[in-house]
Amino acid sequence: MKKMLLILIAILVVISFTTSCSTTETTSRATMFPYAASVSFPAADTYKVLGRVDYLASVGQSGYLSFLEYAKSVYPSTDDIVNILVDSEQIIEKTTISTFFFGSQSTSQTTSTYKMTGIAIEYLD
């Protein structure tokens, strides 16, 4: 009987160590920083300013052609975009999982978005 009781206590101790104190914590941090700039204009009196265009894109959709397509949806007569500024925002998410018996482990995930601003212009003939 004593032997059976000791085995039962040992099993309970092992189960309590492997299943107790599990916590998950997720933290996010966003950082915005300048990425690129092209601040030139064509020769004077060769274009007409249509207006400022702001475009927010994720990785893979942040090229000039995507930006120009978007500008044409805002100002249909857009021929070009000048004075382009690009800012990048990186969002870093860190997840920490802790358990009493197994210690802790962390994983990180980074996503980026790009904010592109510029001036839509139409060339004069």
C-alpha cells in the first residue's frame, strides 16, 4: 500500500510540473522612420499641379507604379508624381510563453508598411 501511495504522489508531482503556470504575453512596438525621398520637379511652365497624393502600402505594393495607379484614381489626368517622400513603419510583435517547468520561449514577427506622399502633376503640351 505504501508503494502504491508513493507512485501516486510521484505521478501527481510530474503532472503538476508539466501543466502549471502557463502565461502568454504579447507586446507590440511601432517605429516610423524616413525611408527615401525624391524631391525634384520638371522644368518650370511644363506642368500643372493637380494636388498632393498620400498612399499607404504594404510590402510588395509600395512601388512607383502602384503609387502612380493610385494617383490616377484620385486625379485621372495624372502623368507623373514628383516630390515623393517615403516613410516606413515597422511593427515588431514579440510573444513570450512561460511555463513553470519548461522555462520560457520568445518569438518575434515584423511587418512593414510604407507611407508614400507626392505631388500629382499633368504635363502641358
